[in-house]
Amino acid sequence: MKNKNENFDILVSSVRRYINTGAKTRLWNFLSKLRAEDIAYIFDRLVFENKEILFDLLKTKDIEKLATVLSEIDTEDAVKLLKNLEPKEISLILNKFSSDDAVDLLSHFPEDIKEKIIKCMSKEESEDVKELLQYEEDTAGRMMSTDFYALEENTRISDAVAAIQLAADVEIPFYLYVVDENNRLTGVVSLKKLLLFPPSTKLKDIMLKDPIFVKTDTDQEQVAKKVARYNLVAIPVVDDELHLVGVITVDDVLDIINEEATEDIYKMAGVVSGERIQDPLPESLKKRLPWLLLALLTTFFSAIVITMFEGVIKDVIVLAALMPLVAALGGVAGNQTNAVVVRELSIADFDWKIGKRLLIKHSFLGLLLGIIVGTFGAIFIDLAYKLLGKPIEPITLLIFGLGISINIINGLLMGTIIPMSFKVSGIDPALSSNMFVSMFTDTFGFFIFLQLAKAFYHV
Amino acid sequence: MKNKNENFDILVSSVRRYINTGAKTRLWNFLSKLRAEDIAYIFDRLVFENKEILFDLLKTKDIEKLATVLSEIDTEDAVKLLKNLEPKEISLILNKFSSDDAVDLLSHFPEDIKEKIIKCMSKEESEDVKELLQYEEDTAGRMMSTDFYALEENTRISDAVAAIQLAADVEIPFYLYVVDENNRLTGVVSLKKLLLFPPSTKLKDIMLKDPIFVKTDTDQEQVAKKVARYNLVAIPVVDDELHLVGVITVDDVLDIINEEATEDIYKMAGVVSGERIQDPLPESLKKRLPWLLLALLTTFFSAIVITMFEGVIKDVIVLAALMPLVAALGGVAGNQTNAVVVRELSIADFDWKIGKRLLIKHSFLGLLLGIIVGTFGAIFIDLAYKLLGKPIEPITLLIFGLGISINIINGLLMGTIIPMSFKVSGIDPALSSNMFVSMFTDTFGFFIFLQLAKAFYHV
């Protein structure tokens, strides 16, 4: 047995070759031996025209496999491919989806087409889909599966096993959920326990009471945190009256964690979330341009500040060369701090005491870093410019070192205050991106440095 | 039933109050009602002296719970708390750990103390620990659990169930792994299947053949990717001869995904990975200072470039105000690109074809973004400075627009080339942090803008 999954580069290029040479029969022979997840992986690495070819082939050959592939690939691609089909055809494919994945795709269609597709779907699937669509996007209700095992507390193990055997096609249940006579969640039993106790044992006697759960309106990030914290493989979802209405499995949680981490990274770098390298040019342009124009506005403040000090720069021209260093060092210090604070806020909830302690700590840290880097910076620049044959006046070096120190303190404070105030105001702290922190450290850095210079030189 | 997990702020402040008032009995009454995972959550939010108090209390009251808490909290804290104890005492606590978590902690101890602790551990646990310690850090071998279910292919369901009943204390197995007579992995059976087929059925007839697996030396990031791709809750680990040696469960994978995402974010912002907001001041200082000093070096190149053009800046002083904009916009464009490319490279493997296509796409995208932002920037600055009563010469505006355009193209190319060359050279692309990209966009941005100005003005 060799590990088929090791060398995906070869798989991807084989598929490309078959497509380019039009060898559809061989392509299908090749694909039919692969897992749907592997096809999905290859799929994501093809150009869009090749994706269309693969999509058409799977549609005629194995609609079940196509459904799995579509639920694993990039959602935007799946929607684009499906949009070319008639609602009837789309519904046939979506019937094979798990209801949460179907809803995820459907939410990308315009209202009228969505209605049409749902009307064409099988009765059972359309009911599930309609139920999930009631809930807000990014909540537990939207991502839960309505296929789950729930049995009444007084059920005996023997009857539970019989029930599982009857419903063999329901998604693999790792846990069996136990409810009272009113369908309210009261416990959970692992499948293993069914094997450990005598068949006549009642579920309520072996169940784990007080199970961890989430509500239908719980945010998906909170769901992910809970599953991770309690090391679960599935978490039950209840409504306001604690009725069990669905289950979320850990594979969906993994997807969310990856998604949220990507979003954080993107937001911090000032990219609209969701940009993929496969995006066509106009889409990437649309996603990046707004941030660049915003950057133009924020950097404009620096220009204004510098213009205010044209006189002293003209007199001491070396200030022009040194001022970007003061601004940049404050920016680096601010962005380091911002990264630590944003990440911490995304893992934990905000807490005023931690906030206050952090601010105090960062003030001291800023002072220390400022003094060290400022002193080192002044010495370094002194030596470097002496070597260049353009020695700098001691007073300028002093201003330079002081400017760096103050701006580094500023960076640490901004990197702490900005994400915390975002969090408190209910804005995602990841949006306190490098750009915002840099705007403050740049503007203030130029200002403090040039103001110091003006004060010393133009007395 | 109320959801105990909703309001952690209250739990944390209750614990703080009990500790501050020295009410240890009430503190223990309170803690004994909480899950170990919740105690771990509270733990991470306390100052270190309070952590010590909680640690001592748990050690005397419930060593089992203490073990679970220690395996869930920040590793550095756990090590610091344990270091105050004698090797004998440490080994008693570690005996209650799962072997992979024990190894994780042990690897933070100096070699001689590690040996002593292992010697004091129970025979079974110390053997498991020694086995795992053979493998490199951050590999599947290190993180796998050696408690798992493996049965021979010809075992009948009835015997499999009996075996599970006998080994009731082994970690919850979601799957049963099937091996041939040489202990080589050949298949996997879900627990549910044991319930669906007659007791006399052989495992080889119901098992899923050709199971997904990883090798002991597979990198933990690859393990996480595989588990996510195939939607698994556990993955078997084999040695070079395909003998089954361990199992990795999805809860460890969740931790890794979170850890790697945090690392990526930190590296991109230029913070040594692993900084936590609870770190004491000297530790944070040590982690951040090197990057700031590196930033001093990289920004120094900008200063040199500017010094080269002192003449033209003195003549056209508005250049001093405009040059940071040219540099900053290139930086923003570069960092956007870098974030997209780094994230993509961390999800997928590198592929030359995608690399080439990306470079072509980003050249065009850079050209478009450059022209749009450059034009818009020149118009905006023209209007803004007219309003300030300091109109700028048309030729300067042209140089400004051109400079922005060229530096944005530069940003997109650097944001693509730097992380790709890191990946190809085997360096983590996340290290191609904002700092490196900014160094190139700053230096080049100042150079191209001032060179253009010099060419136009000093002809």
C-alpha cells in the first residue's frame, strides 16, 4: 500500500494533461479512482476553464461525487459553475448535499432563483434547507446539520442500537444525544458506551449529564472556540427552549478556524477578506483598490505635517533623510503590539482588568524599547554618516534619538489602544490593521521629530 | 438547565475574589463544580501568583483534575509551575497525562531533570513517553497517542466488542483500526459499523480499505491539512514499514491550526512567535527588541537614498512632504499582496505554474492599481495643496503620480517574489514579513521618486 496522498503535484499535472489533450475517457478513468476530497484539491488548483470541463464530466458521470467535490471546493467557484445550469438541474445536485452545505451555496444565489431551486428539491431536503435558512449567516443555526441521533432518556441500549441500525444512512454519529419527553437536550452518550453496558440499560443511566451545547444564534467563532476548548468532535445546537435542533461536527469547525485565521491575516494587511490567488484580475482589483485609496487618505496626514515644517527641513536637510526612520520604527513597534493584542482578543474575550494591565505593561515596555532603540539608533546613524563623510551635528542626533524613543512609546500605546477600542465598540479588532496603526505612528512620528527639531534650531 | 459556559467573566472574577480574600475552602467548593477545561480557561486569565495558588490547591485536592488543567493551559506556565516541584512529584502528575501531552511538557525541561522525572514515572507511561521522545518535535510521532484500538483483520465483530469492553479506559476511539498479521495498517472501521452488522462478521469484510494515514515524521502542519481535507476525527500514524504505531485525534489538530495561524500572524508583524500578553516585561522586551533593531537597519537604506538626493529636495522642498506617500502606498500594495501569497502558500504547496501565473497576474494588477491610484493621488494632492494655499507645480504632480504607479507595481512584484522565494528556499514564507516587503518598497519608492524629480528638475 502506498500513500496516494503524498504527491499531489503529479496528480494535478496529470489532470491538466488529460484535459489539454482532450482525453476525456482517460481523464474519467483517472478521476474515478480518486477520493472526492482529492478531486476537490486538484480542482482548486486549475484555471477556471479547466474547472468547467471537470465539472461537466463529473455531472454526467457521477453526480454523487460531484456533490462532494462541490461542497469541498472554493464556494465562489461552486456557485459560478452552478449558475450556468437550470434551477431543476441545480436542485438535483443539491439534493445530494448535506443541508448545511446546500444552504451555504444557496445563499449566494439571487432570491428568485433560490426560491426556484428550493421548489425543485426533494421534499425532505427542501424542508431542511428552509429551516436552516431562517437563521442568520455565520451562526450555529446556519452551519448545523439536522441529521442527528436523538433518543428519549428511557430508551434501552438494545432499542438504541436497533434505531441506529434502522437509520444507517444518517451522517456518522460519534455521540448519541439524549432528550427528555419534551425533546429538550438532557445528555449525551458516546457510541462506545453502548458497547460497554448490558442491553437493558437505560440511556439516562449511562449518559453524560449537563452536556456542552450552543444555541442557534451563537456566532460561528464562538462555536469553534467551544469545540476546541472542550476537545469535542461534535456539539449539539438547541433553540431558546433548549430543544435539540441540530448538531455541528468538528470538520465544519476546522473549516471555520481556517477561514477566520485567513480573515484576520487579510484584514490586518488591508485586503478585503476572501481574496484568493485564483481570483480573476478585475475581482482582485475591486478588492484591493478601496484599501489603497484609503491608504492615500491616511498617509496624506503625514504630508500635511511635513509641509508644516518645510522651513526647518530646508535649513537642516538631513532631517528629510532621518524622519522616515523615526516614523518607520514607531510603525514596526506599533504593528508588533497590534498583532499580539489582536490575536489575544480573537482568542479570548475582552476583560477590563487585563486591558488596564496591558496598557501599563506596554507603557513601560515602550519606554524601555524606546530608550534602547533610540540610543542605539543615534549612535548607529552617527557612525554611518561619519563613514559617508557627512557627519551629523550632535544636537540633530539627540533629536533623532528622542524622536525614535517617543514614537516607539506612541507605537506601543496605539497598538494596544486601537484594537482594544475596536473590540469594545463591537468592531472586529483585526480591522485595526497595520494601516491604521501606521497612520498614527507616521503622522505623530513626523510631527514629534520635526517639532523637536524646530524647537531646538529655531529658538 | 442553564448554559454554564456563557459567562466566564463572572467565573474569573469569582475566582480572583476567593483568592484575594484567602477563602480556600470556598474556592475549592467553587472549582470542584467546574469542568477541568473551564478551570484551565480561568487559569490562563490570572496573574502568575494567583496561578500558583490555584496550582497548589489542585495539587492537594485533585491531582487528576490538575493534570487535565495543566495539559490545557499555556505550556510555558505549566512548565514554570512544575519546575518548583521535585522530580518525583512531577512524575506523579505526569502519570495522569496522555503521553503526547506529557512529552510536550517534558521537552521544556533540561536533559538531566527530564531523565529523573521519566525514571520516577510509572513503567507503562515512561515507556510511552520514551517512545514519543524518539521523534522530532513538530512531527506526527511527537503528537500521536499510543493508546488506540487495533485489531487483526480476521477478528469477528463479537470479539472486537469484547476487546473494547475489556479496554474500557483507553481514550474514546471513534474508529477501530485494522491491521494484518504483521501489524501493518490495512483498514479502518467506524464504531457505528460494529452495531450495523451481525456479530460473526469479520472486520476485513466491513472495513474501509486504503485508509488515510500519516507517517511518524510527517510535519504537524501536514497532519492538520490532511485531517481537515478528509474531514476526519482521527488519523492513524505508521512507521516506515507501515506498522501502526499511534493515532492523532482532531482536538490536537485544532490546537495546531490555532497555533500555526497565530505564528503566521506574529511572524508577518515581526514579533517572535509565542509572545503572550501575560508575558513578563523582560520576556516581551527580549522578543521584540531584535526585530526593532533589524528594522533600524532596513530603514537605514531609505535614509541613505534620501541623502543621495539632498540637493533636489532642498530645491523643491515639497518633495520631502510627498516622498513618504510614494513609499507608503507601495508598502500597502506590497503587504496586501504578501498577505494573500503567504496565506495561499501556507494552505497549499508551491507549484511553479501557479507561481508564474501569479507573477503575470500581479504585474498587470500592479499596472492597473498603479495607474488608478497614481492618477487619483496626483489629482487629490493638487486639490488639497491648492486648498492649503500652497499649489504644487504640474511637473511635480506628474513625478508624484508616476512615482506612486511605479512603486505600486514594485510592491506587487515584491509581495509576490519575496514569499515565493522564501518558500522555494525552504524558509517559512510568513517570515517575509511586512518589514522585508516594506524595506524594498520604501527604499525603491524614495529612490524612484527622487530620481524622477532629479531628472526632471536638474536637466
